[in-house]
Amino acid sequence: MKFHLPKRVLTLGLVGLWLGSALSFGQWAQGRTLTIMTFSDEFKTNGVIADFEKLTGAHVDLRVVPNEQYMNKLIPLLRTHRDVPDIFVGEAGYIKEVVNLGQSVDLGAAPYYASTVNQYPYAAEMGRDRQGVLRALTWQTTPGGLFFRRSIALKVFGTDDPIQVGKHFSTWSKFIESGKILARHGYYLLPEAGDLGSVFFANKKEPYFDANHNWHLDPIIKKYFEVAKALRAGNMDMKLSDWSAPWMDQMNTPPGKAKVFAYLWPTWGLFFVLSTQKESLGDWGICHTPLNWYWGGTWLNIYKNSPNKDLAWAFISMMTQNEPYMEKLALRTGDFSSDKVVVKTIMDHFNNGDPAGVLGGHRNHNKIFAETADKIDASGVSSEDRVINQVVGSVLDDYLNNKFPNVDAAMKEITTRVQQMYPDMNY
């Protein structure tokens, strides 16, 4: 493959870009169009498209498909090889499904030679297919934490210091015991017990199906059910459906009126959700949970038959390989970078807290995210997660509503339902 863009020109153009220069350095892709199909308009709202168009002279055709419809739209395009975008994406819940479709270029091979040396290990692992080939890259990581109400913590635990509060939630036994204490004071630990799903799903040690198609239900799923059941039985969750109006409303109650102690959020929850809750700004702290976890993230793929591979790689390289630009982007958007060097470089920028004042200057949130991101293990992520995690969630709802005599019966029900969906596997 012959790229039209010399590396020197791309580097010079990016230098001009991150220094704020108006120089175009030739607008080497003037008149060309790069098509990107994704599930949000963030590349437009965060200025990435404007940056890229200014740098290259190319036009970006952004095609946005709602996340819940994305795979149903993408898979037929890839199977028919018609109207396939130059760049398509995969969200954390289905990126393994995407990279294993065999329609993405090998980003680790010529002429790309993408580097993942400075990336958090799980970010790179998520973009690899079953054979370990690097098919997708991301500019962000999304480690999570327990965002708690400082006003409630001070009243119940006698401190709102995140490190001290975190000690009450460092193990699952302490997590549950602290929930009981909160319940005695008239508070709910979480809005919904099932919200713990992201924490446990991110900690599967093995895929649901191994290379020989053998079924494996990781013990962490049983632990998820046990912890969720303990919260429900102890009246420690408010039984609010996630993303429902009441679930959101509890986030926006002012100090003194809140009933829910904590929400489980990844990085983007801080900047895109909590920052919009005007009544509760400044009343939040963040601490670790018993397990390291993530929720969300977007990985970029280049279609193997794209006529614009050079242009697609210029876009992906700008976002995932060029650390000076990644620094600028992270500071602009609040995204937690996938690049350790970038995270370290801008770490002190957040010593006084987040720009929106969610944490009230109480703690550098990037430090806790960095501690978590480096420990995340994505080896258990698989192509079937999108479907099977939904099955697990459905069975959990039944279990919390006492439709099974015990947790083992619930585990058997998961296997039964999965077998109906994947009858050709080994159980």
C-alpha cells in the first residue's frame, strides 16, 4: 500500500495544530472525504473533526447510529461489503465482537506499525482479536470508582476524606457492612443493586467460551449475585432502574436531602453526567471499590477494503499515537487518556479537582483512575459478552425478585438460557 502522506508532513502538521498555528502545511488531503461510523457525535463536539479537517484539508463524513442499534447496522454492511465506512468503532461491550469479524486491518503491521508501548495494557488488549492481532486502538480508558456523597459520609462515618471513606469499602464484606450502617441511618448505599454489574463483568478471568467452544461461567458472576442479593435483602439499594428519571433525580439532590450514598461511575461519568447535576456539585468524593473495573470506551478500526486507509490511519494516529495532541485533547475534553505518558504529564493539572467542581477540589480524580487503570485485566473479555451479559442481567433481576430458591439455581438458569442462544457450543 502506498500512503500519500509522508510522516514528516503529518508530524509538522500536528506540531502546528497543537501549538495553535493556523498553518495548514499543504492540506495534503484537500477534496477527499473520510467516512466514520460511530454511536455518538463526540468527534464533532470535542473538536477532533475540526482539528483533522484543518490539518489535512479533508472532509469528515460522520455517520452516527444509536449505540443500541449500532451492531445491527454495522454487521450487515461488513457482510455485504457495501457502503462500509473507512473507520468503524466498537464500544467496550462489543469491541471483541467487532475485531473478530475479520474486517479490520492489522494496525501492528506495515504500513501502520502502531505502538501500544505506552498504553494501559487493558486498552491495547481490548483491541486485539482471538489470534492476538491488533485490530483497533483507543485514545481513552474508562476506569471506574465509587462516587459518594461527602455530606452523608461525614454524618455516617465521621469523615468525608476519600482515603478514609475508601477503607469502609475496600472488600466486599466491608462494602456490605458499610451498607448496613448506612441503612440504619436511613440511607441507601446504591440506587440499584444491579449497578454493580460493570464492576463484576470487568473482572471475568476467562471468556464465556474458550478456544474449543467450551462454556465457562466465571465464579465472579456468582459473587456478583451474592453481593447484589445481600444489598437487596438488607434494604441497601433504592431499587431504581438505571438511567430512569428517579435514578437520575437522586444524583441531583442537594446536600442534606440525598438518600442515595453512592453511584458507580467510570471516568466519563464525572465529566458528562455528574458535572450536569447542579444541585449536588461539590458534594461528591471518589474512592476505590473492592475490584478494579472499567465501563465503556471506544476503539477505532480501519475497514480492510477502504480506499482511504492512509486518511483513516492519519485520523487514528492523531488520536492514539501522537502524545502532544493527546495531551491537548485530554485537557480539552476531560477524557482519561489511554497513554500512560500523557496521563503522567497532565496529572498535576487536576490537583485542585475537576473543572466542573463535582468533587469540590477534594481530590485529584486522575490519580485514583490511574491507580485503577494499571490493574485492569481484560483477558476475560470475549465476543459473546454483549449478549451473555444481558442474559446475566435478566437472571439477576429474577433472582433479586426471589424467583430462584438459591444462587446455584440462578447460575444453572444462566447456563440454560445461554445454551438456547448458543446451542452448538459445549456445555
